[in-house]
Amino acid sequence: MAKDQTDRDLITLLQANARESTANLARKLGIARTTVVARLARLEREGVIVGYTVRLGLDDERPRVMAHVGITLQPKSSRDVIRKLQKLPELLQLSSVSGEFDYIAVLRADTTARLDALLDEIGEIDGVLKTTTSVVLAVRIDRSA
């Protein structure tokens, strides 16, 4: 079933605060609480919403250095490179992209020294031609779970 504007608004509210009560969601959307409950059940059943999670704030326990790394590969080396990248626990996300790079990796490391070592490890993987790194200075908006 296609999502309508109310579904999209509901998802937006949940992305901002997944713990929002159904009563508050209903009030903000101007619909009945039972309608919110039914829509949530349908969105979950259809796989639009696949879970709810906790996002942690920065503290001394969490790695503080994040970077986006553009990775350019030799032709036909993707499978081997991906297999090796999967072994890096600091790799949060790897996306194939169009444009200058073949992939963009999102890394999170404890220190800049560890990030530097990770970049060396990635650069030494057979099939990696080049990496280009942008260190995240601040996250202004984060709607990811």
C-alpha cells in the first residue's frame, strides 16, 4: 500500500522521537489515537518501519571521530574489497555510489590515530586505488537510527 502524507508525517515524528506516545502522535497529526496505532501496525507489517532503536549521545565511552571515506577501486575487485572492509568493526556503513568514487564508507574511531591507522588499512587492501577522506566536524541533523 502506498504511503500517504499522514504516513510520511507519522514517520517524520517517529524519526525525531521514536518514544513519542501514540496519544501525542495523534494530537500532533490531528487524528485519532486508534488510527495512529493502526497505521503503525500496517507500516510495521509492510516493512516500512523495521524497528525502533536508541541513539546514544557523546560521552567518554563512545568513539568521537567520524569520517566519510570515498573509495576508488580497480575494476572487478569489489567483492574482495567488501569482504575485507566487513572485518573492520569501525565501519558503520558502506554505500556504492555514482560519481567520482565507487564506494563511500562511514567510519567511527576512538581517536584520530586509530582513524589514521584505519585509512592505512583500507588503502593497503588489494584493489583499492585511492581514498579521499572527510572528517566529520559536527553533525547538524541526524535522522538515522
